[in-house]
Amino acid sequence: MKSFVSLFLMSILFPAMQAKLYTKCEMSEVLKDMDGYGGITLPEWVCIIFHSSGYDTQTIVKNNDSTEYGLFQISNKFWCGSSQNSQSRNFCDISCDKFLDDELTDDKMCAKKILDQKGIDYWLAHKPLCSDNLEQWSCKKL
């Protein structure tokens, strides 16, 4: 019984991180305020996120010298702070773990900052996969 009470208290004090696996149409709806930002269309964003994270907010990719987090695969080398990289520049002034939840306001703000400073080529999927023939990335409501 004692372990049950401890487990219960832990679940209250440290709630599970809320993650979400989006569909294409859900992603379009969530990102609609980014349509046209920096000249990037909504289908381009939807395509980039699909190829970067598969629309999964908890995607983490470890590279040789950095780790990338969340839908936009934001790197801890320059954009967010993490315990794995104490040398991070943290230009978005945020913990990388914040990119793993289902609250996307901070993710989108950081993505816009990256776009402003580095351009769309920060996301390697853009040029080969998301720069033309974008019809499949549009969500048509029935």
C-alpha cells in the first residue's frame, strides 16, 4: 500500500509529459498561423515536419555533436538548452524538453527565429522533398 501511495503522489507531482502524434490535417490546423511566414507556405511546413519528425512531438534525434527535439527538430547546439550540451548557445532561451510536449507555441516561436536567422535550409528536408509538388501536403476539408 505504501508503494501505491508513493506512486500516486509521484504521478501528481510529476505528471507525464503530454505528447501528441498529429495527422496531416491536424498539423495543418495547428500551423495555419505560420502560413506565409518568411515566404514559406503551409504545405511546405507540413512537409518539413513530416520528414523531420513524422508529426510526433516527442521525436528526439541524437547526432554526433547535438540532439534535435520535437516536431521542428530544434538543435540543442544553438537553439535550446539541455543537460547533454552545456555549451549550447540557447538562442531561443528555452529548455529543449519544452519542444517535446503538445504545447506548440514555444516550438513555433523558436522555428520562426531559426527561419529568420538561418533560413529554410536549416531544415534539410526542405530543398529535396518540400520545395515543389506540394499538393499532397495540403489538407482539403470535405
